[in-house]
Amino acid sequence: MAFQLKPDRKETENKTIRFPMTLVERIERIIENQNVSFSSFVLQACEYAIENMEPGESARKA
């Protein structure tokens, strides 16, 4: 299934994360005129990545 943007969600917890500027710029271009915040995009992308991991990947150590 392809990644699809959804409206913002409400229940949250603050976390600090650093992004390379090139990635920030790419995300900002993608969400431009999409009525989706940067945070919402990142959350949705993470959820998509987790849901589409190969079986056993979550148990692997980096």
C-alpha cells in the first residue's frame, strides 16, 4: 500500500529529534499545500515504516 497523508492527530508527547537540513527541505516540499504539519508527516511516515517492516525486523539490533 502506498503512503497516504491523513489529517493531523491530537494526543501527543513531545520528543526532540534532529533532522538533516536536506531531509527537512524534502519533507517541507512534500507537505506544501497539503494541510499537514511537519510533525504529522513524520508521525505518519514512522507508522507507515513500522507497519510495512519485514517480519522479524523489529527484533534486530542496530
